Amino acid sequence: MKTKNIMIVGVGGQGSLLASKLLGRMLLQKGYDIKVSEVHGMSQRGGSVVTYVRFGDKVYSPVIDKGEADFIVSFELLEAARWTEYLKPGGKIVVNTQEISPMPVITGAAEYPQGLVEQMKAAGLDVDAIDALALAQQAGSAKAVNIILMGHLSRSFDFAEEDWMEAIENCVPAKFLELNKTAFKLGRSI
């Protein structure tokens, strides 16, 4: 199998590391060679967090270069726009429409850009924008945005829902298991 490249992007505290762990666990269970690389940035202060997940028959490097990502999964709208140059032709962006203001916006030095989904689509990109925050709240916690997005991403692969559920059981503490399973199913259903 040709190597597939998935970038998971967001800001610190959104759960991108759990999402990459879940994805990696599921792919490992299916027998793929997998490489995961985490780039934290200023994650503890709400800065960019990027995770590369690469899988296939044999993967030699964890790094995804510009123009190589099959999927970009973005937990926040501006982060999706920041990383579009990494998407390969024919790739897809799955983005949460939530807006989290970066420090320049918070301090008043800049304004949050408007119309980002429309701009990305106008540039010819395949953008699947969902309100993952509303779905996460419906599942029982705003913190489940990451699992909503993983559920939605799962629709792009031929893996059974049971495979994903097994990975969730292996990655999530027992007290949050039902919440995360519910969130995954909600994301997968839209």
C-alpha cells in the first residue's frame, strides 16, 4: 500500500495528541507500519500543535512535507488555513468551524480573518467543514471535539467502526470511554 499522510493541526489543549494516538493505535491494530511525529510549538499557551501520522506497508520517515498530506484534520479554522500548502492535489481538509483567537487577535494587534472556508474552497481545495464543537457538546463535553473529528475522518477509510472502538478502548481512560464512543459515533454519522 502506498503511504498515506495525515496532518492533525490545532491549538494547545484541544486534544490533538490523543487524536493522533487513537489514529495510530487503530492503524497499528490493522497491521500497518506507522510513524507519528508531534510538533508542539507553544502548545501550553494556545499556540499551534501539529502532528504527522504516516502509514502504509513501509514508512521510513515521520515527516510530511509541503504538498504531501492526503488529509489535514484541523481542530480550529485558522489552523486549517495556515497549513493548506501541505495538502496534496486531490487531498482533503476536515475542519472544525470553531474560531480560537491567537495572541495577536487577543491583544488587538490583528483581526481574526473572516471567510476562511470560502477562501479555501475558492482556491480549489476540498474542504469538509463541520461544527465539531456543537457535536462535542451534544455528546457531553466540549473537550470531545478531537474525537468528533476522528469519527468524521473515519468515513474516509474502509476500516470497520469496531476497529475504531477498540482503539478508543485502548487509548481513553475508562471514566471517559462512553463519552468518547458517543462522540466518535456522532462524528462518523455526519
